[in-house]
Amino acid sequence: MKSMALALATLSAALLCEAVASPHRALKPHGVIASACKVDVPTMHSFQTLLSRGRCDAQVVYTPAPWEIDFVTNMPRIQDGTQEWAAGCAKMRSHRSLIDEWLRLVKGQYRGAALPSSFDKEAMSYFTTTTTCPGEPPRVEVEPIEPLVGFLRHPMTWCIDHSWEYMLRKEYLLLGSPASVGSGRKFFFDVGASTFLHGAGGASQSWFAKIYETVLNVNFDRIIAWEYGGSQVDRLSETPFEYLVNTSYFVIPASGELDACHNPLNFIRKLCHKDDYVVFKLDIDTPGIESAIVDQLVNDPRVAGLVDEFFYEDHAAKNPMEYHGWGRQPKDHDMAKSIQIFSKLRALGVRAHSWV
């Protein structure tokens, strides 16, 4: 107990907060009010190591579907920077039967059906999780996830349906099973939260609250949100009381600096344990900051190991979305790197999804 108390005291002392005005690294033409609050990341890592002792160990193996392997491998040749995206769309059209199977699974899950123990592994990628707890036999669970294909939107978007009706649809995202949730606390980190009922790409807060309650019987114990600008009065005016009481909402910018207090990953390091269920959404339309956060997640297995489901709209170059909403402003990287990022996160055991 002394060592636990010492770790808590040291971690608390590591939070050296001093709010000042400084330029933010966002891709915006004006300076914004940021925070010089810093954290001691190595101390947080030590704290997490202490907390994880004696707990169950999970080994996760990710297996991509064959057509995902094709897209990941050949994306440098597929991406052409045009709206037509001819080579990629031809591939998507040739796999229409796999798309239908994928969307059938999602439709069933959203209507309350359990994930099937048997599914088409030509269509779906999947995780195999082997969990070992002290004094118990190992448990093996296999869970499908949507494949990383096309330009990482709803598979009907543009290539199959030229109306762009599906551009903001979310009914392609396959969540985990209730068995993956566990008995720990439930966290939702929403970076780019807008308001409960509205957002540039459609509401995110209400979607996550409702879909997780419906599909996984999850009611989040804590919701932590960032959206730069406006006031908390405006940002929280639509939030129902049952969610409001568990919500912390920051109207200052999220940061991509490793040791910044408002780097969302530092909140995850500070608050979350391996037994908790953590959902993290990132979509702030500032590629430089988004990429910095994601690079840290990819390169730090300790924090990646705390995240169960990650939703990220990666504003990558050579994506047809540049012609339908994103614009042609400079991007941090192209589609070839983008699909690799999602693949690497999944290899780390994170259910990483491309968001809208």
C-alpha cells in the first residue's frame, strides 16, 4: 500500500499546471489560447505498471481479410489524387458480395443481434484474444471488425453510389462484443465533440451514447470532451442530464505535444486502467495535431493497451474526400500511410475504425 500511495502522490505532484496564452500548433491563421500545463509522462507509465500487476493478461492477434491486405499493400498504386479514384473504385465494385456480407453483420449488430461466432473471413477482418487470469483456464474469443478497404468510409460511398448519400453514414462500423467490455469503468474521450446533437459530420456524442447502450449495454461512467471555441453554456446546452452529470467538457484546444496536459492521451494515462473499457474518438480537422496524437498512440504500446475502440477521421491526401468536404489544403500524409496507421493500431490490439 505504501508503494501505491507513493505512486499516487508522485503522479499528483507531476501535474504542474500554469495556464498562459501561447500560439497553438493548429492549422489556423490565428493564434489561440493554449495551456502551458505539463505532465510527467514517465511517471504516468510507472503508475500504470504498478496498477497492472496481478491482473489478467490478454494476448491479441489481428488477422486482416484478404482484400484488406490487397488494399494495404497496393494503396501507393491505387491512390491517384483524383475524385474518380478509378483503380480503387474498380476494386470495390469487384468485391460487392463481400460488401454485402459486411453490411449485413453491421445491420444485425445495430439491431441488437450478437456477433456471430462464425463469419465470412474473406469479407471480415478479425481479432483473436486469448485472456489468461490467475487461477483460471485461458479464454479464447474471436471477434470480426470491418476491413480496411477503399478510402476508409462507408463502402458504398462514391465507388458504388455516386450520390455521396453514404458519405456521413456510420452503418459500416462494427463494434466489439459485450464480452470485450468487462466489469471495469467505461470511458469515452471525444476529441472534436461539437454538441450532443450536432456536428459537422453529424452528431458524435449522441451517436456514441446511444449505439454503445444499444449494442454493448454500455453507459459511460465518464465522458471527457474537447471542442475549441464557443462557451460551455452553448456546447452543453443539448446534453441530457443523464450524460451531463458524467461529462467534462473543455472549450480549449486539444494538444499534440507529448507532455501537454490537454493531450488526450495524458488523460487516458492518468485516469484509465487495463480493466477499464476505453473508447476514444479523434476528429478535430487539424491534421498536424491529429497526426501527432496518433503517432504517439502507435508508438506507445502502454497507452495503446488502454484503448479498446479508437475512431479517427484521418484527413489524408489523395483521398476522394478532398473533393467532397475536406478541401485541398495541405495534409500531413497520404492514403498509403493512412491505411498503414490503422493497420498498425489494429496489430497493437486496438479496434481502430476510420470515422466520418
